[in-house]
Amino acid sequence: MTRDLSMTLVGCGAMGGALLKGWLQADGLFSKVTVITPEKHTVDPFQERYPNIITYLETPDQLTTTSDVLIFGVKPQIMPQVIRDYVTHVTTDTLIMTIAAGLDLSFYEKALGDNKQIVRIMPNTPATISKAMSGLLANKTITPLNKERASRIMEAVGRAVFVESDEKLDRLTAISGCGPAYVFSLVEALEKAAMSLGFSTEDASLLARETVIGSAQYLAQTPSKSATDLRIQVTSPGGMTEAGLKVLQDKDRFNTLIEDVTKAAFKHAEALK
């Protein structure tokens, strides 16, 4: 059970703050949260709302206890400098989680010890509204208890799935991590298409946004049907939708485009290592 866990969050930027908001709203998840960051203003709103839960520290040398869960919410560029300050603040029982992209499990095991329990997590932008699709990767030291804790922590802000390797996490990131940008690009394209059909900028934006929002909600609320089922359902034989889809699906170019986009994202992740 995750009830009454203590947690230390290192960094409270955009993603760290979004996750913290969701975790605090999940009743009974954390009984005590220590946030460590030089940017106190990012913690003030949480401390004002949850004064009995949130403790603010500017630096790790102010830590006096070891939390059940330690979560790194800092950017990968500064992780090598940050992580060294926490070597003495974790035990073999601590669940260590990190949202920093591009750093393999081996980096953390080398920095903290391969006897530590470590989980890489890769949430996406919808985490800001607790609708994340997160990927998780645990090292071999993880216990069933801490693996379950990690899953519950991320399920508190959306959905989560475990993968079996750093490479697979990069592949997942190319889909769900980058995916929101692809969806936003679709909205942009629909807006431009609407304007080409004579709609004002304001109306084009409304049409595109609400079409995607409504379609996504419809998909979410019809779990018994696949996306393919729903596409077929709204495509009347000989109708306007079918005419448009024939262009979109000609020579399988839409599927090929999306595959090329995701493969390019994955290859870039590999090139950065």
C-alpha cells in the first residue's frame, strides 16, 4: 500500500510541479512531502494549501530524515551534479524515481549503487491535468512492494505501464511522450484546413480544437470499441468522411507518415546517448 508514505521531491519545475499537484490531490498517497529546490516560489502555493504535508528545503544538506520515496524532478543536464548530494540520503529500502530523460538505469546505479531500488518514469504533458500516459522502467533490484508503489504513484496522475529496457522506454517516449505534440500538430492542420474553406481564424480554432477534444473524450468513454471500430462507425459509405479518408489513406501514406515520425523521434533519442 502507498498510504502514509513519505516522499522527497528534488526540483519543482513544470513537470515536477504538475506531478506534485496530482499526487497531493490523490487522497492518502503521501502523508509527508519534502520539496528541495532553490526556487522557493514554486513550492509556496503547495505549502499554503497543504501546510501539514509540505516541507520546503533549499538544499539537501538540510535533510535530517530519509523518505520512503525519493523522486528526482530535475533536468538531465544537471542530474550528474545534483545526484551526488543524495548518496547518503537513500537506503536499500528507498524507492528512487526519476523523470530525467536520456539517462539510463546504469547511470543511477553507478551514482547511487546497484543495490538501490530505482525506477525511471517518463510521463507526458497531460500530467499537468492528471491525464498522463507514463512509462516506467525498474532496475533488477526492485522489490514487488516498491514496484507496486511506483505504479500506484504514477497511476495517481493518469495511466502507467512498465517496460523492460531503457531502449523500450525510449520507444515508448516516441509514442506517448512526443505524442501530444503530434496531436497538437493535427489540431494546427485542421485549423489551417478550416481557414482554407473560408472560416475565420477564431472559428477555425474552435472547430479544430473541439473536434479533437470531443473525439478523444468519445474514445475514452467507449472502451469496448477500438479506434478502428469508431472510425468505421462514423464513416458512412459514399459519404463525405469516406471521401476525405480516401485521400488520407491513399497508398497508406498517413500510417507511413506517423511511423516515420515516431521512428525519427526514437532514433534521435538513441543518437543523444
